Amino acid sequence: MHRYVKKSLVLLALTMAVTACSNNNTPPTGTEKPAGGATAEPTAAATEKPEETYKITGATYIFGNPPPKDGRGQQMLNEKFNVDYFAEKIPNDNFVEKITAMVAGGNMPDQISFRAANIDLFNRWAKQNAFLPLNDYIEEFDYLKEIPDELWLPFTVDGKIYGIPTWSPVESQSFMVRKDWLDNLGLEVPTSYEELKEVAIAFTNGDPDKNGQNDTYGLAIGQNINPTFSMGPYWQHDTWYHQDAEGNFLPGLISDGRKELIQFFSDLYAEKALTSDFAVVNWADTNNEFYSGKAGAFLIAVRGMSQDYMKTLLEINPGAEFVVLEPFAAPDGSQGFSAGQGYGRMLALNAKLADNPDKVRKMLEIHGFSRNYYQASKNSSDNEDFDWFYGNEGTGYTLDKNNTRVPLNEPAAGVEPFLYFLDSTAWISADDDAEYPRAYSEPKLIEATQQLVDINKKYKLYYPPHVGIISPAEIEFGPELTQMLMNEQTKMITGNRPISDWDAMVTEYMDRGGKKIIEEYNAEIKARGYSDRIWK
Ligand SMILES: [Ca+2]
């Protein structure tokens, strides 16, 4: 009872403090710095004493150089939240070594923001109770309540949630096809592998660029059978979609869907309708096959596309047009793509904070603020949180004619507060517009990106059960087995091993550790409570 009352008061105080911060347009006192007023008078009255100035330590990784220790942005952060806050930004190359020394030596800071790739370390330390369970706090903070259930799964151990995911797109990639080539040959946009095969062969034999030369082909593909050309999780090699007779999920790389896809590639290889020396072509050269106007189909993602590559292609083929493929209907009736893993990093808090819940709340308040999403097309210095975060218009940034924020300083100057947060990745919720096409200026790339965004809206995404699980057997055998499967499947595509050997290949995988990997993954999947496939 006592505890409940105290918690309510603190919550009330917190709400009022936050309100005082965000409604700076009506400062009753006329002071210059209402945003610094985390200890506004009503708060003090309600809690009987001014808010404590917490010292908050943290560690994360950085590519490039960290900002200077006591820059303007750091001082602004400390003032605004009434804290002594420090996020150590460790160069990425040393990050794992350094946090391992911290945690193993009992010197974990108050919080660590991990890379998604560190999920094995995260899992190990979560199981060793190094982190604070966050379940109760999630109910208190709107920014945490906004995170969908499936994105908590990777950070959940025995029902306790130890990590907060940072946003990364769930939107799937797809594949774009040269629409001008389809039109030149009178072909429709393919909606199945059978149709895609016809298109790829026609692109190889039908002179789709109408230059009178036999100089084009279908699919651009490189070593390790990349990109995947998987048109749904049924065919996807790096997801867990198929299930065995007992209901255990299986890795896509040994699935029936993958076998169909390898047969498809094998058929195209025989027709010279995919990159002929793909087994030894690296990623840059695979890109070049498409962006030099030779191949007619290649990968597209919602972000991270190279505008320079696209410009190169448009110089060679000014009339190039692109159509993005919708997912194909699978033999089991499903139609849609797999969701991206949906997190780029995760935040964990030190278990020792269990006896200091108010400090935890302060940390979460700051973390929540750092995740505010400012939609680029609506950038405005009138938005006081935006203006503050980026160091004030005229000092930290200006807005160009497209309303895009242009920084006025190098990060090394330490002018902007956002540099000093442990993490400054905005959380873009399902209801927000991520405005992916705004990343580009080339109209045809903008248009293709918009097609992919629209397709992602049109179909449900599959949320696979394995995300975030790294089993001991996977660590021991996984990389070698994956390479073995890639090599054998490459041989099957090029005709050096018959596809009728598929079952023998799967048996070899199972015997060399695959069986153990599948058992361990499924034990974790069951412990998470994931049973029926999640599409949403
Ligand atoms: Ca030609």
C-alpha cells in the first residue's frame, strides 16, 4: 500500500515535469530556460523534496569518433533532465572486448546499448541475471507500451524482459524488374516463379533492350546464392517457416521451399538466364550486373539503396523503368514477405538498479525522449523538442528548401544534444510514415521505393519465431554447416550435383550438428510461447 502511494506520487510528479518540459510556450515565470525546469514548483510540493540529480552512466558503440566529453550538447542534456549523464561511446572495433571486461569485472554501467549482432552476449548476461527485468516499467511508459509484442520476444528470458529494442525497419525487401524490357517484349509482370522463369529466359534470348545484340539476361545473382529471390518466407533460406511432422520449426535452408527455389535457379542456369559465373561473383560485381544494364531483375530494399548505382544505370539506359514484384502465392496458400528483424540495437539496464526505481524511471524518461520521431517533411524549429535535440536552428542546424535538416557542425564539435544520448534512433511506429523515398533525389529510385512501401502495406508480414535465438550448437556448428549447404546448393544449380541428392544433403546437415541446432532452437521457441505462425 505504502509503496503504491509513493509510486503514484512519483508518477504524477513525473507527468507534471514532462508537461513542464514540453509546453514551453507558456512559461509562467518568464525565465529563459523553462526546459531546464525538471524540478518545477508543483513537483517539489507533491514529493516534499526536490528531485535528486542522478548520476547515470552508460556504454554503447560508435562508428567514427565520439563527441568531446563536455560539449555544449552534453551540458544541455544534463540541464534539461537534471542529471549527470554520461554515455561512453566505444569505437565499434573494441566494443565487445570492452563491455565484456566491464560486465565480467562487475563494473557494468547503469545501461548498455548493444548492437543487434551482440545478441549472444546479451542472452548470456541476461541468463546470468546481469540485467534488470523491465516488465513492470513497460506498463508505466507510453513509448514502451507502443512496442509490439513480437519485438519483445528476442529479449525475453523465462518471461522476463531484459532489453528494449531500437527501431529498424520491418518492411521486407523485394525484387525489381526492368519494366521497359517487359514492355518491349509484350510480357506481363510475373506473379509466380513459372512466370518469372519465362521472363528471365525472354530477357536472355529476346533482345529486350532492342539494340540488336545478344547482351542481356534475366536475374543478377552472386556467390552464396545472393540475393535470394525469395518471394515469401516459404522459399526464404534465412528464416524459420517450415515445420516438421512434430511441429518443430526448421531452417529455411533445408526446407522444401528452398529445394523448389534451387530447382528454379538450376533451370535458369541451364538457359543462361542468370549470372553465369555467379558462384564466384562478389556483391559489388553482382550489383554491377544489374546497374550496367545487363541483367533484368535485382534486389530492392526500402532503404540503403545506392543512388549512384541507379544514376549509372540511367546514364547507360535512360529509358529504364522498374516494377517491383509483389510476393508470390506459395503452395501452402500463404502470400506475403517476412518481416525484417525490427531492431537495430537493444538497451539493457544494470540489475543493481532494482533498488532504485526512481532512477530507472529517470533513465527511461531520457531514453523515451531520445526516441521521438520527427518526420522529415514536417521539420520545424517551432517544434521545441526537435529544435533542442538538434542544437537549435542557426547554431546546430539549418533547414534547406526541402525542409531537410542540415547540420552546421561536425559531431566532434559536440554542439548538439542528440550526440550525447546513449541512443538517438527514433522509434517509427506502424502508424508513422517513415518517408523512405525522401532519402533519394533520383525520381525513378523514389518511385521504385514507393512501390515497395506500398507492397509492404498491402500484404501481411510473417514474423518468424527464431529471431534473436543463438543456440550453443549454432555457435559451434552453424557457420560451417551453412557454408556446406550453400556450396552443395550452388553445385546443384550449376549441375555439378543432382537435385535428387537433396535428402542426402539434409541428412548430412542433420548428422553434423543440424539436428542439435533444430532441437535447441525449438526449445527456445516453445519457451517463448511461439506456436502458430505470426502474420500481421
Ligand atoms: Ca540486346
